[in-house]
Amino acid sequence: MPEFIITAVALFFLWLFAVAGVQKLRAISWYAGLVGRYFDRGPAPQFVVYGAAAIELTCAGLLLSAPTRLIGLALACLLLLGYAGLMMRQIQRGRADMNCGCAGPASDTSISAGLVYRNLVCASVAAVAAHFVATPSLVAVLPWTIGMIATTGLLALFMMLIYLACEQLIANAQHYAGAF
């Protein structure tokens, strides 16, 4: 896999987890209530939300540089699998009407199989990229040119737009199905 593709994947996950971490820091009380509902308790202590935000922001930070990229991609994979597992647990318990928390308090998207699948696909992308980072002999290292830099940025932007489009499609499907 060419290095510019791995870099684009890393930039995508950097964006995803930086946004997620900042959202949590901007709505601590709301996320504390949501975490409490996920675990059938009252609002979680605020340090839990601060901790989750810190882990997501750390993940984003690890993706910034090549030497820590493998750890960042592995952490991204684990976070996405963990979030998918938490949502799946609620679906199995018949609580799919809960807000997923994916897009912050302004979103009214509920937990759904579509969101679980989205997280599993994203986790798979992170795992594949981590595999190629972990085995450098499989990475095609090409000299970086302006074209490669532009392609990397555009590929990362394309992944962001695909992610946002999937999130909107899921929200629209819920809205039209009367899930709200």
C-alpha cells in the first residue's frame, strides 16, 4: 500500500477523533448523562467524559507523526470496536431509541445497526492501515511530490465526506422511518 494512502487514512482518523474529543469537551454534562444511560446509571462522573475526550485527542495526536502512527491506528481501531460494542449491547437490550452520541448533542441520531456497521468498517480500515504501517516492507515508499501531497489531502477529504454522507444517510433513514 503506498505511503500516501496510509497517511490519508491517518489524516481521516485524526479528524474523526479530534472532532469527537472536542465535542465531548464542549458538552461535558450532556455526555455524562449519555454515558450514564449506556450503563444504566445516573449521569457518569465528569472525569469519565474528560477521560474519553483525552483518549480520543491522544489518538488524534498519535496519528500526526509517522513514528507513532501504528499506535494511533491501533487505538482508533480499538475505540471504534468499543463504541460499536456499546451500541450493539444497547440494540440487543431493545434500547435502540437511545441517542448514539456520535455527532454531539445537536444530533438526534439513535443507535442503529447502520452505525454499528459504519464503526466496524472504519475499524477495519484502521486495522488494514495499521497492518501496512507495522510491516514496512509492504509499504511502497515513493518520493513525496506536490501531486502526492495534494492527492493525500484530497483522499483524506474524500473519506471525511463519505463518513459524513453515511452519517446523514443513517439519520435520514431514521427520520423517514419515524424513529424520532
